[in-house]
Amino acid sequence: MKRTSTIIIILLIGVLLIPLLQPIYAKAPEVLVSDAWFGEIDKRMEVAPGDHGVQLVVRLVNAWNKTFRYAEGKLYLPEGFTDSVTGNSVTRSYVVQSPKAGSYFYLKFLVDIGEDVKIGEYMAKLWMRYVFWDEENVENAYVYVKFRVTGKSELRFSINPEEIRSDEAKDLTLKIENTGSARASSITLRIDSITNGLAIISGQGTHIIGDLEPGESEEISLKILAESFLADRLGSIRVSVTYLDSYGQIVEDERILSVKISPLGGVGVVLDTYLKDPILKPSKIADLTMVVANRGTEVAKSVDVSISLPESAYPPITLVSGAMASKIGDLKPGEEKELELKVFVNQLAAGKSFTIPVSLSYADDEGRHVVKRFLTITVVEESRRKRLSIYCDEYVRGGLIEEIEVRIKNIAGEDLRDLTLTLTPEVNWVTLLGPTTWHIDSIKNGEEKSLKLKMYVPSEASAGSTIGEPFNLRVDASFEDSAGLVRNEVHELGMYVKGIIDVKLQDISLERLGKDLFLVGRLLNEGTETASYTRVKIVGGDLKSGMVSYLGDLNPNAPLLFNIPIEHVVPGNYRSRMGKSNVSCYVVLNVTYMDSLRNKGSTILKTYVKMPVVESEARQSPQLIGLREILIIAVISIAVIISAIYLLRRRAKAGETA
């Protein structure tokens, strides 16, 4: 019995103590955990076991309807994680000022991740205290925070072999390997040579790799040719990579890989060739300067040079002027001689590299010799920018035949010839009147020319109103550039249909209701577009009022009634009187509205309005008519009475006589 009583007493004490302990260890209904990640507030970062000094960001929500004066928090980290400064499992406190009601706020903690931590999700306990803006009591609470150790996606690039000989097309292998601990997704590579004289014959350009799990790799085959002047030097290949990390964020990186070109070696005559500017632009006539040099220790006698340009149905370069074979005489050790060529670069060669075989023959003490060398030419990708800038008016008014102006500006950086333009509307309810194709003989660089044409757009089409609807005019342009190439461009000119708002005053009058005077009228929109947020206000004349009559939408051909109370009447210069009860007042109205594009508009309406008859004057006329009738009746009554008295007296006298 005593044991039972003791247990009951302990339970009662526990029940009494729990409410007292709840404010200290209660969860926080006012604070919600939104998310947590490593990195910055605006950028998430992959982390791996062994990382030190990484920032853990905790995003919280002030779910209360009050602003906190401040909020302070510290994390109780799980096993394997420590504070970067103190080395303890509890982080230092972080304070944020004035988190607003309903908004996010962030707490940041510097954390070290242990070597033995596994990749995965972890949970930490966040202790918090905060004070409401209008209170003094400090609230203590805790919430649980989940965060993730993602691992890192690290890509390593290597090339094999790392050394090649000059003037030989060599097969190389580019290897990409994920040496990290997280998957790299949607990997895309772009491979280019950034060294003049180092040509990527095959494998240059964009390669789609896909996904690489940790430890996986992928290989890309390349064929590379280095010119002889790069002997005993390093050539560079640029690899631009784009992929998605563990958070789905786009990561862009660029790596430079080096290839060593073996030295030429030997003594005697060593002939070398190179181009001064091997980077060419497509669709242009370019100057090529080829240099022949003697890198040896003996004189090269009677040197002959022979060039072989690539041959195909559409050759990348075509000789315009200069000799394919030349005699340059003797070359002393260290001496160089130049050959000038003018070539045309085909547009189809854009973004590619080509080799030009060069045959060099010379004589020395041992006789005549022939050596082969290669020149590399890289044609850059053609700029995607257009050579013409074409623009026109922004809108055309619906229901009218409008004249629009189309302006053409040459931004090609060169003169253009034989320009032909054809305009075509891309919707069936737009009609171009007159010619739709124009020809311009030539247009200089930077010059601007204009074309005028008429266009009809109905305000109503089969699908409904066209007011406010956008549409495009397609412009097909064809012209000839300075290289004689015919180019074609397509431009889209965006326009919209603008409606007409034409507000008129249908009728207007002054009405009296008791002692109050009201200006009453109807507005009519004779245009094609609805006038929204329509307001009417008196702004001048003999009538004064500070009131505004709000009408809302004033649709076409749909009159709306307005009513404005008149505060007082001020006779002006335009007042006219006609008799005593017919007065006209001059009034000026300002009608404001917004069109379909929310542009503000206004219309001033001026008119005269008649003043209504005053009640005292209206009662005066009936009273005058009543008095006149009463007088007539009185006169008639008196005459009748007098006549009756006269007749009675006459009869009385006649009786006495009888």
C-alpha cells in the first residue's frame, strides 16, 4: 500500500514539473526548418569526408505573425562532425537580427567533416533562443536539422602519348575520369587547339559524354599534327567541360592539356616552314604569309617551294593570287624568307582545321634533297550575328489602313550589294497593300535605308477581337557580301494591334434633386478598344466640383451614364441668359482612362449645359393665374349681386304702384 502511494505521489510531482520544463526543452512552433546544405546562401557546394572549414547553411522560417528581435542558434552535431574553430561537437552560436514574420532567415556554421564519415544523410539538433519584437521574454526551443554529405564529383583529364613528332599525324587518346566520390551528370566537352601550328585533324569540337559514376572513365580519340617550327616546344589543347553536380547545378570548367613536340635534331641543312597568321575567317579573302627558314648549320642552296592546297568538291581554301611553286634561292643558317599568298576561305570550312603539304627541295654538298613539311590552318567559326539590323514601328491601329516604315541598317562591317527584301505576315488577318518585295542596289557599312508600305489590320477577326494581339512580320533578306557570296537572313519583326479610343459626349444635362444639383450625362466610345478605369471629372467652366465619377470599362458603342454632384456655380465669361429662367453654363470635363497596354490617356470635353428652373419660380406662375381668376370671379359676382338687388328693388316699386 505504501509503495502504491509513493508511486502515485511521484507521478503527481512529474505531472506538475513537466509544464515547468516545457519552455526549456519544447519544440518551436514559431520556427520551421526549411532546408540545410553546405556552401553559401545562393550556391550549394559538394562536400566529401575529410573536408575542413566547410560552411553549413540552415534555412529556417519565421512561421509566427510577429517579427523576432533576434534569433540565436547552435548545432549539436552528430558523430564525426566538429566545429572548425573549437573542435567540439557543439558549434559556436550564430545570431541573426530581425527575422521578419513569414520570411526565411539563415544560420551559418563552420564544420569539419571527419575522414570516417560516410556519404549520406545526417541529423543535427539545433538549439535556439529568440525574442519577439514587442516582448521581453526569451523563448528557448530546439528543432532537428537534416543535412547531406554528397561527396564530390572531380574530373581528371589526361592525354596519351604526351610527346609527338612534328610533321606527322599522330593518334592520341584523351581520357576523362571521375576521381571523386559523387556522380557527374550530363557531361559535355569542347576540344580546341590554342597553339598556332598544332592542328586537331579529327576529334575537334563538341563531345557528349553523359554520366560518370565515381571511378568511371571515358576515352576520346584525337588525331593531331604539329608543324616543324613547334619542335622542342609545347603545344596546348583546351578542354571546356560542362556537367551537373549532386545538387543539379551546372558546373563549368576549363582545362589546358600540354603536348610536347620532339626536337628535330641533326646538323646540316634543316628547313622549316610556318605561317605568320594561321587563323582565318570564313567567307573572306585572306592574306597568307608563309615563312621558309633554315634551322640547320649549313647553307641550303637553290631552295624550291611547292604548295598543295586541299582538293575537294568544296575546297576549304582556294588560291586567289600568288604562286603554288616558287624559287627562293639560297638560305643561310638562321635565314628566313617569306612567300605571300592570297586565298579565299570557304564558308563550309568554319570551325575546322586543315593541313597544307609543303614540298621543299634544296642542294648541299651531297646533292639534291626533298623534304616534306605541313602547314596547319584553322578556320574560326563564323559569327552568328546578322549582318543587317531590320526594325519597324511597334504597332498598327486596328480597323484602319496604316502606313508603316521598315528601316534597314548595315551592321556587317562591309558594304553589301544586291539586297532583296520580302515581307510576309505570319497571321492570316494581316494584309499588306502594294508591293511586298523590294530591291536595293547597294548599302554601305553603317548606312540606313527605309521602306514604306501600307498595312490593313481589322479590329475583328474570325477568332475574335484583334486589339492588343501581337503578330510577326517575316523578312527574308538576300544580299551579296564583299567576297561575292550570296547570303540569306531571316528576321522577325514583332508588332501589335493598337485599338482606337475616341470618347465623345452623347448627351449632358443639369438635374436638380431637392436642393442638390447634379451634372448627368452619357459618354460614348466611338473607337475600337475598351477604355478601362474610366473616370470623369469637372476641370473648368462655370461648374465646380471636387468629385470624380468612376465608370470602369467604357466599351465601344456602349454608352455609360455618369453623375457628378455640383458643389457651387460660378458665373463665367461663357454664361448666357435667355429670359429669367433659361441659363446656360459652360463646363469642361476631363475623361481619363487606360488602354489594353495600361497606357494612360485622357480626353478633354467642352460643352454648354442649361440650368434647371428654380422651384420658387416654378410656383410663382400658378399663383398669378389664380389671383386673376379670383378677381374676374369677384367682379362677376358683384355684378350679379348688383343686378339682383336692382331687379328686386324694381319689382318692389312696381308692387307699390299697383
